[in-house]
Amino acid sequence: MAAKTEINKWKNRKFTKARFKKAVEGSGGFLSVIAKRLNCSRQTVHTYRDELQDVRDWIESEDELLGDVAESQLAKHVKEGDLRAIEFYLTTKQKKRGYAKTQIVDNRSSDGSMSPKEKASPEEYAKAVAAETEGLLQKYHGIDDKAV
């Protein structure tokens, strides 16, 4: 019964099911390409996609196919040692191994709860920053900022 309902949805449409399917094939799932092939507006393609499961399936299939092609090219470049491709692959597909461009910050208190940590007074904060800065200067540059 569901198939018959889908067939009925194609009645009284400007484009036949076969013509629309042919326009989607090889489009990469890009609606603008489909619209150009049908010589219609993108909004018309949106309408068909929104109202017809067949069209949604065809477009999704094309999009997946293009994604597969892109991933195979990425794999090829990774195997060839292309550093940009390697970095992209690691930071997008290997986050679980610690390759991420964003830093994960643990905001839990020392007791493991999500309660806010006690705030230092401005004076305590300034002293801590000064001490840390002095330590870093000495460690990395052998500089003693007090001698200046």
C-alpha cells in the first residue's frame, strides 16, 4: 500500500519520476546541479525532496557516493605522506587517540565534583601570576626579572 501511495504522489507533477531520478544521478547530491539539469528553481527541487521519499533517498545516495570518493582520495593522500591530509585525518577521525585541535578542559574541582573552585583574591592571583612568570622566564631563558 505504501508503494501505491508514493506512486500517487508523483501524479500531476511537472517532472516524471524517471526524469527526476536521471537528473539526480551523478549530481553529487547538489540541489543546484539537479535544478539546472531540470531547468527549474532550487525551490522546486526542495519541494520534491521534502514531499517525496524517493527523491530524498536518491539525493542522500548521491551525497554518500561523493563522500566515499572524497574519503578514498583522502586515504590516497595520507598513504602518499601528504602532511595536510594526515593532519586533517588525525584531527577529524582519530580524536579518540588524542589528535584534536581543541583542548579538552576538565573543570571539576579537586574532589571530582562540578562545584566551582574557590576563587583567589586579586592579590593572591597577582602573586601567583608573578611567581609563575618568574619561573617560566628562568626555566626557558635563564632570565631573572628581579635583576633588571
